[in-house]
Amino acid sequence: VGSGAGLPNFMGMPGENLNGVFSANEFLTRFNLMKAYKEGVDTPIFKAKRAAIIGGGNVAMDAARCAKRVGMEEVYIVYRRSMNELPARAEEVEHAEEEGIIFKTLTNPVRVLGDENGYVCGMECVEMELGEPDESGRRRPIVKEGSNFVLDVDCMIMSIGTSPNPLIRHTTEGLEANKWGCLVTDEHGKTTREGVYAGGDAVTGAATVILAMGAGKEAAAAMDEYIQSK
């Protein structure tokens, strides 16, 4: 099983189903692969003036820079920790700043606001402060009570990671997954079901191509040994 982790994560807050809310996956796929920025294409990109990208990773930087290049006047990176905790590579952050991306750190959305036609017209946020480190070693973001404010945007792009699609584990008996929906395997890719192996993002969560390639080779060798033992 090498089905990847292509299911976009959302926050489950009110208003996420409004027109103008995208996952970074959809936005970048339509922008880059389907040429949605061109006039006259079958899938034109959403015309917005101000966009908020939720997240602080490399994908968030990609989405923000694409949004700026497609003509959006103001583009915000909204991230709940500080600039020091941004998970994106330093050069990605530097390039985003050079292109005019506005960083709203120590900020977290709680509700997407919509107009009478069901389109995004704003985003209610709260200010955050950093507490003690959590299990990841990064300082835990804590909500500042009474700090709610509205960010004036008409487009929101969610870039808070992806998860493995649950279809395979829900339709296949004996496949265990962890709390993030990733398949449980041993170091050789063997799952909890006899004769089934897995690797890549379906096991690790979203990671790199090279790690997935390595997992594939490891699993192939283990599968060959399993077959030979029969």
C-alpha cells in the first residue's frame, strides 16, 4: 500500500464550506497543473482581492506566492506560533517576504464569515501567545482571551497538512492505523494484516519523495522474503 497522504486537513470551524475556501492541494493543483490562471480555461481560479493562507509550512508559502502572482492585492500567512517556529524552510520564508506576503503570526482563525450569497467576506481570528513546549518541543500556542478580531479577506486557503485517505483502512479488515490515520507497520513495512505491506506517506504522514522511495525498496525486499518463505 503506497496510497500517500493526499487528504487535506481542515480545522472543523464554522464557515469552512463557504465559497472562496480552498485546500492548498486544490488551489495549487488548479493553479499549476490545470493552468487556471489563464484566460478562457475550463477551470478558472477564484477571483479574490485578499487571501489568508492558514499554516506555516513550505506548501503554505507556495500557495501564498501563487495567490500573489495571480493578482490578489493582499496575501496573509496566518500562523498560530511565532516566526521562530515557522516550519517552512528559511529560503521559502525569505522569498515570500520579498514578494510582499504579510505574516500574521501568533494568530489563529476561529470562524469564516460569509455574505448573503455564501461567499467569504472575512475571517474571525484570535491572538495567541506561547506557553511551555509541547511534545514536539515547540512552545504551545495559547489563546489570548478576548482578543478576537476580524481579518478582511475574501479567500481562505487551508495549508495545515494532509492525511492518508481512510478508504483503504476502512474497507480492509486487519489494517491498524494510528491516531493520525497512518497505517501501522514494522521497520520493514509489514502491516498488521498478514501479507500486506505499506510505505511512504500512507505510513509516515506527508514527507518526502526520497523517503517514500526508500520505504518502497524496503517493503519490496521484505515482500520477496515473505514469498520465498512460503
